Amino acid sequence: MKRTTAFLLAMAIALGLCLSPALADIVLEVGSSGANVTKVQNRLIQYGYMTGSADGKYGEKTRDAVLLFQKRNGLTVDGRVGKETAAALGVTLTSSTSSSSSTIVSADQKLLAKLVYAEARGESYKGQVAVAAVVLNRVSSSSFPNTISGVIYQTGAFSCVSNGSINNTPNDTAVRAALDAMNGWDPTNGCLYYYNPGKTSDSWIRTRTVVTVIGNHYFAR
């Protein structure tokens, strides 16, 4: 017996399946944020793969939890949540939130992205977010100017300002990294400084306490 389109649609709705190609293509990964990420995190917490609370930000902790879930459930192990992993978790990804964004939404984000591109292009994505986070940590510190532009253009703070590379157009990765840092991802755990030990001759910066190393940069307090 032939099954009509209406019948198939009704069955899909009953099973909670999504027939929209746009929805099927949603993939969450490091850098994603929003309600979809929160739903995934809540499931991971419920199933014991994550601790803490769901913050809607797909960082390394969420990725590692997804990797473990995928390994234990016979899924493709890539640390990303597409339709297969989402189905295994029992969540439905909706198009109301974007899985990632490379759209510049403010002048601050644009300037921060320009600094990231000038100072950290070629570094890992985490390393680029970390550079942006240092700027934001300085904004929050009483020892530095209290605006992003004030921190970046503070005399002698960043070599990219003095050599003019701050004026280059940032790529999508730098734009996303800036936004992720502005949304709260700080891979440096509060550091105020970073430097490349292979490129700097500044003896003072080497007196700072190094908290973490990401790629070619040392991040310090």
C-alpha cells in the first residue's frame, strides 16, 4: 500500500523527527552557544558525563564530555553534536539558535577581533580565544583601562598597535574567537598577560607567574 506524503509527515511528527534540511545540518562544536548547547549540556549532566551547570557555551569541557559519550555509545567520535549524537542524547536541535557565528555585532567585538587576528593568527582556536580573554581580563582589572579600546590602545601594550597590523581585516576565526571570549570563555583562568618566549626580549614579562601555555604563548598573572 502506498504511503502518502501526509501520512509520512504525520509519522515523522509523531516520532519527533525533523524533516527540514536546515535543521538536519545543525552542528554544535567548540565556539557554539545558545539554547541548543544548553539542552545538550543538561543531558550530559543528567547522564553523568558532565558536572556543574549548563551555561550554554560549548567549550572544551562540553567537547570532552561529548567525546566520552560518543566513545561509550558507538558514535562517530569527533566531539561535535550533529543529528546522530543529538538523537542519542535525546535532544532536538532547533534552528532558533545558531550553532556558531562569525557576525560582528559591535565595535568592541570588531576591535577585539582585529587584535586577535594581528596577535594570534596561526595559533589554535583556543589560543586565539585566550588572547581575547586577556584583553577582557584587563578591562575588568583596576590596574588597566576599563574599556576594550582603552586596553588595546594603551601605550606600549600591544606590538600590533605600534606596527600597524591592528588595522588588518580579521578573518572569521578571529571574529568568532572575540565573540566567544566576550561571552565568557576564558582559557587562561584570569590571566592579564601573554607573551611568546621565542619572540620577546622583555625581561619584566618573564617575571610574571605563568599559569598556562597555549601554543606559542605563555599566559601569566
